[in-house]
Amino acid sequence: MAGNDFDPLDEQIAVPCVLMRGGTSKALFFHESAIPPAGAARDAFLKRAMGTPDQLQIDGLGGLRLVTSKVAIISKSTRPGADVDYLFAQIDVERDIVGYDGNCGNISSAVGPFAIDEGLVDATEPVTSVRIYNVNTDKMLVAKVQVVGGKARVLGDCSISGVPGTGAKILMDYAGTVGAKTGKLLPSGQVTDTITLEDGRRIEVTICDVANPCVFFSAESLGLTGSELPAQISGDTALIETIGEIQGKAGQLIGMWPEWRAYHLPGLPLAVMVAPAETFVDVNGETVLDNSMDLRARLVFLGKCHDSMAGTGSMCTAAASRIQGSKVRQAITSSRAAEPTLRIGHPLGVMEVKVVVESDADGDSAMPRFAALGLTRTARRLMAGEVYVPRQHPAD
């Protein structure tokens, strides 16, 4: 109405925000100083910004999927040896949940470019190494980011399955993330454990903790081929409940909670079903040949199958592939088990990750130490501006 001084935006809080793609995921990036402190107020703000809980996330910036409902909270670090501190938050879509249990490898790849572009790290051409302290796991990551004109480079010839086109290569080093959650490569103390389901089935698993803890088991043990796609897996309620039970009991076994029912369909440990290499058809209808991969993998967290392969899940899979007798190693032909790369066939194609064992002096039974454990990603700033959140929400 003419002459009315009332500004409708006064009913909302405007917070600076950057939307970034990192690998095959997207996240809202916030400076820690711009959002509420840790606690209920922060959680309420993040959920409202994303539009959670709502399967359409229609009243927020979320993209209807777990891979597009993520948040990165960044600050300049005061820790020795770190450039920035990075806290990852997984915002559930349908459930009223914010999770801080673990890290996201794909979103981690966007932290370096964000830090450079926001002036949190001095840019050095042609490559700037950004030392990232991940608050979730209390571990250090290193991102090697190409730089031009004082900004993170965007254009390049690096392609990754699940992302159209190409971009500038970002090298992520995860060698320092062994024991991310538990402090141990094999937190149960065993290469394999047997989990007994409530219906009496006995499932052999390997629980490994690198970047994020994962519980690995063969697709065959659940009556699957290993070539199933996300819609088929996520849409099978009984299967998802069974996988959630395996996650819950694996978490109990390694001390994450006292009783496996404590968390229904948990995020961690990530569940990874593995199968030997075999030709399959991916989500886009493309044929993925068996000779292009070393194994097939399908990753499940928070009750849904990942659209591709989580970055942290790929790192843990790579590490487990070098442990003699593990469920991952069993899925790989012996001729490929010592290669410096692991090629993981996932629902959107093949992901290649680097894994180099530093020492195995005592033979195949010894626990490996990793000279290199990393992946190549691309990332890109998609939008910068302000996200608006109504003042009248549970945080107020």
C-alpha cells in the first residue's frame, strides 16, 4: 500500500549464504559467525532454511534428496596446522533431524574453494593447499585447489560420474582420517564379524573406520545382485529396515550406542553393499562395463540409497580393499588388489579413488598404513546471496 513504511522483509531474518556443489552433492555454506551458536536455535534455523521436514522441501532451499540437503559451517581456524574449521550438517528431508555424526566427502571438496573465494585462505597460484579441520571427526583433510586470478578455478577437464560436463580438478587427501569416529581402522578388533538379525539370518560384515565408519557386507547376503539402483533399494521398505538393523547392530558392536534400536535408520555407520565387478545399467540408462570397475557398491544412509557414492564412503571402501579377508577385498579379483587405484561401480557410473599402502611388512594379515588415500572431485559456487528465514520459528 502506498505510503506504508512497513517492510514485509522485517518478518524474516536474512543470513548470508553460498550454495555450492561439491562432487555429487550440494550444500548451503555459512560462515559460523553468521548463524546461531550450536544447539537448538542453530538446528531450527538450518531446518527452516532447508525446508525440513517435508518430502518436497517446498518452503526452503533443499532439493528433495539427502545429497542436496546438506550444510557446511566454516570459520577461520585457530588450530595449529589448520587453515579453516569445517562442520558438516546432514539435514534429513522427511524427518525432523539434523545430523552432525560424520563428515561428507563430496561437500568437503567444496570447502577449499569456498575458503579461498571468501578470503579465509591466501590464494597462491597455480595450486593452493587448504588444510581443513573437520569438526565432526576431529581429523585433518587437505584440499589441493587450482587457483587463477586469486579465486578457485572453475573450468577444467576433470570429469566425475554423476556431474555433467567437466571442471577444475581438486585433489582431496584423506590419509589422516583413519579412525575418524572410533580411533581405530577396525573398531571391532576383527576383520569380519557376524551380525545376527532378529529373523535369525546371520550376515558376515566388515566394520572399517576411515573418513566415516562403514559396515560392509555382500549384496548376495541379502539376496541382491549388486546391480540394483537407488529407487529399487530405497523403495523396498523391508530391505531398508534390514539394512538399518545391520547398521544399528554394527554401531552397538563398536560402542556408538548401548542398544541397536537407539537410532532408527541411522546415518552412521554407512552401510555399503558390495559385489564383484559385473556389467550393469546405471541410473541414466548407460551400460557400465565390468572391465571399467573393480567392484560394485551401493551405499545406504538415513534409510535411503545414495544416488552415487559418498566421498567418505569411497575412502573407507578403498581402505578396506587393502585389508586381507575383508568383505571388500573378497569382492575384488586378486590381480587388482594391489593397484594404486580402486574403481568403484556405483549407480551413476564409476568412481576412481587413490589408495597406496605405505607398509605391509608382516604380510597380508598386517593392518595397512596408507601413504596415499584420496579422491579427485570438482566443485563450483552456484549462488551467493541471503537466505530468508521467518522470525516466528521454534528457534525464537
